[in-house]
Amino acid sequence: MINSDTPLVSVCMSSYNNARFVVEALESIKAQTYNNIELIVVDDCSKDNSVEIIDAWLLNNSIKFKFIKHNVNEGVCRVANDMLLNSRGKYMSIIASDDVFMPRKIEEQVAEFENLSDEYALLYGDVYIIDEDSQLKSDTLMNSRDPDFVKTYGDVFISLLNKNFIPGISTMVRTEALKKLGGFDENLFYEDWDMWLRLSRNYKVFFSNYIPSKYRIVSTSMWNTRSHKFYESTILLLKKHLGFSPEGDAIIYRHIREQAELLYRKGAKSATKYLKEAWKYYKVPSLGLLYCMSAVGLPYSVFDRLRRARG
């Protein structure tokens, strides 16, 4: 039975070609100990039978839901906006259709949020790591990565510029704050880092010691098959935050240099433009050489050989 005294939470699931995992994700939502939930599912024109599986699961389970089915692939930012547009909850929690919530995820996070002031708009935590067979790895995400994955709270904008250390599957967000910021930027290739930065410029962020979710490592995920669009989008989203502070600008141009070099390594035509931008900020010989070699069309392998020869 739903307790009307508890705030409504919009649990939003993004779906794309995860037929083999989607039932596990849905069952983890059903298993929540917190009852005042609405389920928003957006399928981004899956090419497998995800839609049929979700339809069958919804038919056989008593849960308040809305299922939005895209006729063409719109991308993750449009999916996120569709979820936000249809969310009526005080809080919003997003899950990909290959990830898993712990049973007390919503209950624990709502309790923590209700004790925070309105200055806080984003709550996050660490996550367990699972493989494609749903087996737990030995470490959590933050323990398995470098020290840039930090556990912090309050004003975190500069820390977030250094590295996106917030696992999306761990988060709960005030829905009103997302809507006040105008939703997700559909000009970008991926949605989370830009939104965390925008939220952290306007609100405080809270880290919870409770581990709320399981993050699945899949060989075909966007993070493991990064394209030109990924690196270009990273540059675009970071440039949106230029001018916040000299310290922030230095971090952003460092990232632009790194992403531009990755584009050059992959043979992307856009690499020269971004290397030139970075060169204007960092007048260092190695970057100037990198820009010139890219501009005249020499392959990255030539630069790499020169760098190794110089030690």
C-alpha cells in the first residue's frame, strides 16, 4: 500500500538493446522497499526484442507506469528529457536497462534527501560492479578506479571539472531542479557529466555512504566503444562552463588538449580545430608540434614515434 505521506519518486528506465538484462533491471525496481514510485520507461528504438519483453513484464506486474517508445533512435539526451518531461515525482532516479537497484535504494535515498536543505539537488554514492553474467566483482566502482573518483559533498563544481566521479546509476535528483535548468542538452552525445556540472554550479551535492546500485560492465557499452562523437561532445560540454573561474578554465583547456589528442589519434578531422584552441591557451612545444602535424595531415603515429624517440 502506498503511504501518501511519503514523496512520490519517479524511477526512470532508459532502454536500448538490452533484452537479456532488462527483466533483471525491472525486477530490481519492483523489489524496492519504498512503495510510492511511478515507473517511466523510454525505449530508444531498440533493434532487439526489448520492447516486447518490457510490454510483457508490465502486463504481468502491478506497477504505476508510462512506457514511451521511440520510432527512431533519438540518443540518450532526448531519452533523458522524455523521462524528465513525464516525471511527476519530487525526486527522480534513473536506471539503464542493464543495471540493477539494491532493494533499499529508493527508501534510503529519500530518507537522506528529506533531511537535507533545499540547497542540495543531487545525491550520489558508490556502486557495486557486475559483469554480463550478473556476477559481482571484488571492488566497488570507486575502489577500482583512480583517486579522482572522490567521495565529497557541498560545492563540488571544480572537483567535477577534473573528473566525472558521480556514477549515474547511484543518483537521486530533485526533479524541480532538473526542470529549472531546462533539462538535458540534446546537442550532446551523452547526458550525465554536463548535467552534474550544471547542477553543481547552482546547488550542493551530497555523498551517501549507502551503496545503492549495481553497475554492469558490458563490452559493447558507449564507454568501451568511444567514437569521435564522444570526444567531441566532451569538449563541447566542457566549453559550456568556461568563464566560471580561472582555475576552472585551466582544467577545461587541459581536458580539451587531452580530448583533441584522442581525436587526432583516431584520425578525426575535428582534431586540428580543437588542438588549435588548446594551443592558444597552452603555449607548450609538444602541443604546438601536435597541432602543426595534425594541420598538415600527418598521422598520429608519426607524432607518437617522435615523442618516444625524445624519451
